[in-house]
Amino acid sequence: MPYLFTSESVSEGHPDKVADQISDALIDNFLAFDPNSKVACETLVTTGQVVLAGEVKSEIYLDVQKIARDVINRIGYTKGEYMFDGNSCGVLSAIHEQSPDINQGVERANPEEQGAGDQGMMFGYATKETDNFMPLALDLSHRILKELAAMRRESKEIAYLRPDAKSQVTIEYGDDNQPLRIDAIVVSTQHDDFDEEPAMLAKIKQDIIKILIPRVKAQLKPEIQALFTDKITYHINPTGKFVIGGPHGDTGLTGRKIIVDTYGGKGAHGGGAFSGKDPSKVDRSAAYATRHIAKNMVAAGVAEELLVQVSYAIGVAKPMGIYVNTYGTSKVNMSDGEIAKKIEDIFDMRPYAIEQRLKLRNPIYEETAAYGHMGRENETVTKTFKNPYGKSKTIEVELFTWEKLDFVDKIKKEFGI
């Protein structure tokens, strides 16, 4: 029997994502000047105020206030009428040194024996549903908001847009778990205040359906475009007026959008947030590593859909275990348990090995903090950082290394594909 599945996304201007981006900008700046930095920092944003808290062990001193303000201005909170803007908001730092009790469990004389920064389980997921091996509903939700942000910055025609926004896509699936059509699209976008409320709300709906959606649709391959039928139910700003938004409308906290960050409710999530954590924290690094495994396994043809779980004990390098679920889509003559054992042989899942394999001790994290950590484009970029003493550092870094399909050939060989 056909069924519906829904995923959501939030924009870079959503208060929780503002907090994520500030936390990850701090990570990047620490790693740029001291790659061995240990950082766990949380951010709270509310009306006119930013609070930074957490633990850091690093050789570099940073102007954390300036970093936070730069992120807020980049996102687009630059006007006093937003009741939260980068130039005038207060920034309070309560960051202190990392506990030596935690540090002794992580650092080792032999770097390869570096222990996990915490206990826990992490999941990676991939599906052949899209070209980037991500669930379709989440992929479309992200695309809608990325395009909305581009329109906000580029188009004078819709200059009324403000940074805060949310999207949601519901897809109807058939008995074979293949998408049949898009059932509903929800977009809520913050906007400037206006006098002609009914007329302006109608214009917003018209601009979303007639300008935004066609721009998103044009990015997609024909079989996905075909899912956009005239039977889609649109809910555009369904509550009506949406002027008060961002951190003034809703307090934001680091790590509150972990399902948006991962797979939109498909697969699974271990519960740990990513943003604000250096890669010694397996909440982050092992989640990236399991995504890398799942994506390469599906791309190699081991299964149509695959979930990988890895678990750790704090201070222990070797994982507690690896679990695999192919949801009955396996293409090899092996049980899921046998596939998991094979993965252990192919991928070294000790924290230090993950850091090295995926180049995680580089300043690559601010880009992850909006529109999802998975399914993104692997690319090399040049980034420049400045410390409070006037010293600048320009670094060429590779983003989203966990999205590379660099183990496909090895997997095919090991599985005899």
C-alpha cells in the first residue's frame, strides 16, 4: 500500500542554525591556528544576545566575539529592526579549559591509539534514491532553502525576504519503496513588515510557487522533475504574517537540529550533535565515517540502501562493534552480519585513523553547519583566517571528504562485485 514520508530543513537564518554556525566558526578558527585544538563549544542566541560556553584546549587565543559577529553578519542579520544584528548584539563568552580528566582519555603517546572523546553510537546511511545517495524528501527540503537564500541575496524582486525560514517535503511512495509523487511542500519564510497584508501574503505564495520551485526543479534530473505534479499541496507561510523571526522570535541553541543535519528521519541517528565539536569527538567524526562507508557501499553495488552503526567507549580506540542493515536490498550473497565483518576489515574505525582518512583536523566545519552535513559536494577551497594579533593564515582545505567515492573499487574487489 502506498505511504507518505516527510522530512524538513531549516535555513541558515534559523536561530538553531545561527548557533550551529557560530560554534563551527569557532572550531575552524581554532583548528586553523592550532590543528591539535580540543574544542567543545555551545552557542545560545536570543534577542540581542549571544552566549558562548564550552571547553577548549588550544595554544591559540581568539577574539570569539568578532568571530560570532562576522557569522551573524554573513547570514544576513544586519539591521536593528531584526532585534538581533551582528554589529550591536551582546556577546558573552563563558568558554573555559577542557577537563584534564577527559583529555587523559583521548591523548596518547602513540597518536594511533588516541581514545574516543566520548562513549556513544553513531549511524551512517545511504540510499540510491538520489544522485547524492540521500533521502529525497530531505534533499528537496535542503534545496528549497538554499535556493531561497540565494534569491534573498540576489533578487531585487523579492527583497522583502529575511533570513529565517523552514521547509518541509512530503513524498508518496509505492509498495516497492520508490517515490511516486510529491504530495505536499511547506515553506515558511520570514519577511519584512508591510501594510497590505492580504496582498503581500498572496505575493509571497506566488513568488515561492512560481519563482522558487521552478528554480529548484531545474536543478534535478528528469525522473525527479516528473514528481512535481499539479496535485502538490502547497502551504506557504500557513500561519500568515512572519515578521518576527530569527533569534528574536525563538531562542537558538547549538545541536537542536540533528535530524536536519543527517538524514531527515530516514536511517537512524545516535543522538549526538555535530556542531561545535572537534573531530576527537566521535559524535562527529564517526558519524562522518559511517556516512562515508554507507555511501561507498551503496555506490559499489553491495545494497540499494544501507545503514551502518558504530559504537565506542570513552578513552578506547577500538570500536565496540559495527552493525549493518541493508533493509533486504543486499546484492551480495552474505548476511548483514557478514557484511559488517567485512567492513571492519576494509575501514579502520579508530578515531585517529578516521581523522587522517577524512582530513578532519582542518578548518572545514562552518560549511557543514547549514543545509545538512551529508549529501554535500566534495570540493577544495581556500580559506583565510585572522587572529587578534593581526596574523592571517590562508589554507587550502578539502570540504565534505566523507562524500568522496574513493573506496568503491576496493569494496567491489573485497565483495567480488
